[in-house]
Amino acid sequence: MKNNKQLNAYNTGLLQGKAYAVLYEKLEVPLSKYNISIPEWKLLGQVFESERIKLSDLADILRYDPPMVTKLVKNLEKKGLLKRTPDPNDVRAKIVTPTANGKKLILKIEPFAKNAIANVLKGVTRTELETYLKVLNKMVQNSKR
């Protein structure tokens, strides 16, 4: 860092916001080619990873409010990428699973998304990236306390 000015809370927040905006911009183009938004992609990725997950758990993981998650799930369901079924253990809950098309899409998009992110991370070593991810994870864990 050039000086302690960057350690100010407002500069730290500003820099984090700029980094997020850059990643968002770089991911938006490859995702739009597949008619999927970044929030839809993040949600679909979590469903793909878990294979079956409650709507309420998706809301917690993504830190979206439940109506937003329901809206995203409905959109992805209309696109044939997700399927909702009743939770046999809780009549109020729904379980979300990826469809075969949803799984194919995630696998198809992932290389493009990784490439977009790699372009932003040019010059960043693996160690620096691992440290950055550890810091982000700690920030998230600390927010749960």
C-alpha cells in the first residue's frame, strides 16, 4: 500500500466496492450471452453445488431476502434450469434442485466466468489470491457474531 490513507474505513469500502463493480462488469457480458443474470448465476451455482437445497438456506447463503430468492428461483424454473418440490419434512418449505439443463449451463459458463475473473486478476499471485479469499471469509464469519 502506498500509505495509511488507504486503511481508512471509507477508502477500504470504496476500494472493495470498485473491485466488486469491476468483477460484476466482467461477468455480466459472458453471462448475458446465456440469458442469465449474475444473481441468477450465483443462485444456480449454489443449487448445482449442493444438488438439493431449501429456499431458506439459499437465502441465508446468498444473503438475499426470501422474496428475492423466490423470484430468482421462479425465473430459473421458467428457463428450465431449476425445479422446486415440496420438502417432505416441512410442508411450508420448498426444495430446489438443478435440472439437467441447469447443470449443463453451469458447466458451460464456468470456463468463461473463470476467464473473465482471471483477466481481472492478472499480476495477482496465487498466494495473494488465497490471502484475499481468507480475508473475505473472515469478514463474513465475523459478521455472523
